[in-house]
Amino acid sequence: MLQQLLQRFRARLVEHIDGPLLAIALVLMGFGLATIYSATYDVSNRAFSQMLNMMVGLAVMWGVAQLPPQKLMRFAVPLYVVGVVLLVMVFLVGVKVNGARRWLPLGFMRIQPSEILKIAMPLMLAWYFHKYEAALKFRHYVIAGLLLIVPFGLIAKQPDLGTAILVGAAGFYVIFFAGLSWKAIIGMVAVAASAAPFVWTMLHDYQRKRILTLVDPTTDPLGSGYHIIQSTIAIGSGGGFGKGWLEGTQTHLEFIPERHTDFIFAVFSEERGLLGNSILVFLYLMLIARGLMITANASTLFARVLGGSITLSFFTYAFVNMGMVSGILPVVGVPLPFMSYGGTALVTLFLGLGILMSIHSHRMLVKK
């Protein structure tokens, strides 16, 4: 009897969990924990804290995976509205840290409302397009664009360009998968290009410096160019096979800034070299490929556009982080998925995995 109960419990525990997605995430987390420990072992216990964050993330992933997509759809509008309201409240009573007003105090803790929009944005737009699936017209894409612009503008104004890019990308992917024509996309690119001079005037001084430093970091080697110069030195010094775990000189001589968060890829590259980087890129490609397979087999428009957006958001995370650390993109403060230290961002990523697992495991239940 006890054995049967244990078997049922184990079956229930893994019933809606996608093995390939979980396996890839666990390997990435293993790399991340080892790298965080190497980057911080002499100053803090962040590796242990990250383990706790992972436990919370895994619990969130499991819980969301149990919910069918039609139930997830019910959270779309309330979550979006709450997220936007909290973003407005940030400007009214938010806490200012390092020159940016991003945090909202709740007495016993602080939250970063912009993280909510990483999931709320694609959920809202997926619900919207699902609602009007039978009669989609150009005006629906315009309204979707307005729904995207509001939180994007509020987050960029904090300023938090990195999170704004992630939220904007997640929303754009939904609009793209919903059938936005290439003519419209080309038109949007043309408008964005023509608006570049105006956007340039709206950027903060530090954001302009980051873009200019991308062209030539040596113009300000001890200021805005320092991050890029030190990270590229670390990546190059790793060579083909790396210096070995705990052996990174750029890391332990503290030349690499934010080495356990945004610049963890530089630490990993120095210790693991080109071989380690190749394995890391392969893992991210496998994660994206699995997500796209789940998206392709989804049963409804809501599930397809939501799954596609979440999957390509993983790509955006990895591409932007690796690009900024290696010096081909401006430094915008985007973490490396499942590797960078941080609780809120990690839980958001696991929430995305849980949604993909929900779409996959419940696909037959929602098929029309």
C-alpha cells in the first residue's frame, strides 16, 4: 500500500514536467552555481543564496506547469493591470538605488515591478490576440502596440533599459507570431530608424556613453569603457580550454565588475575557455529548440504565441548578455539566464519554463 502511494506521489510529481527542458535548466544552473561560487567565495555566501532562489524557482515552475493554458489565460488582464499600476507607483513612492528608481517598498521587503511585466506582457498580448483570433485586423496590431508601449516607456523612464528591452522583445514576439506582416515590420524598422535622432536626445548621459564606448572603449578606459575592456580581457585570457575553476586571475583580482550578476559570462569564459563557451551556447540552443518544438505543437493561438514569445525571450536574454560582455552590444544590465545571481529574475525565468511545460503537457486537453 505504501509502495503504491509512493509511486502515485512520484508520478504526480513529474506528471506535467518536461524532462528535456528541466534537464537543460538544471545543467545551466549547475554551471551557474559553480561560477557564482568561484566569483564570490572569498567575500560572501551568494552561492548558497542562489541555491535557495533555485528552490523557489523550481517550486514556481512546478506549480505553473500544473495549470492548463486556459487557466493561465485568466491571469492575463489582472496581472498586466497590476503590473502597470505598480510601475506608476514606483514613480510616486519608489526607492531610488544607484540613480535609478526601480524598487517599490512593501515594508518587510522590496519588489521590482518591471520583472512582473516580463511575463504579464506576453500573457496580456497572447490573451488579446486569442480573443480576436477569428477577425484579426490591422487595428488590433496597433492596439497591441499601444499595450506594449505603455509599460516599455515606464520601465525605460526609471531608467532600466535592459529590462525595457526584454519586456519590449517579449511583447514584439507575440505580435510577430500573431501574424504581423513583413511589410508592417519593415515599416516599423524604418520609422524607428528615422526616430533615432529623437531617441538619442531622450537617452540619459550614461546611456549615451555606453553606446559611444561600444565603438571605442579605450576613449574612457577607467570610466564607461572599463566594464567592456576588463570583460573582453577575461574572455580572451581563457583561451581554448580556460584557466580552470577558481583559477581566473581577472576574476579574483577583482578586475571584472558585477562578476556574479551581469558579467558572469566573463568569469565563466576565463575559467572554461572556448570549449566551455561552446557547450554553453549549445545548451541555450537546445533550450530554444525545445521551446520552439513545444510552440509548434501547441493547440491554440494563445498557447502558440505565448510559447513562442517565452522561448525567444530566452534567446534575447542570452544573446544580449553575451553580446554586451564580449563588447558587440552596449552594456544594458541583462542577466545570463539560469546562471547570473538574482532571485527575482531567476523566478521569472522558471515561471516561463513552467508556462512552456503547461502548454506541452495540456496540449491535447485544449485542442479544438
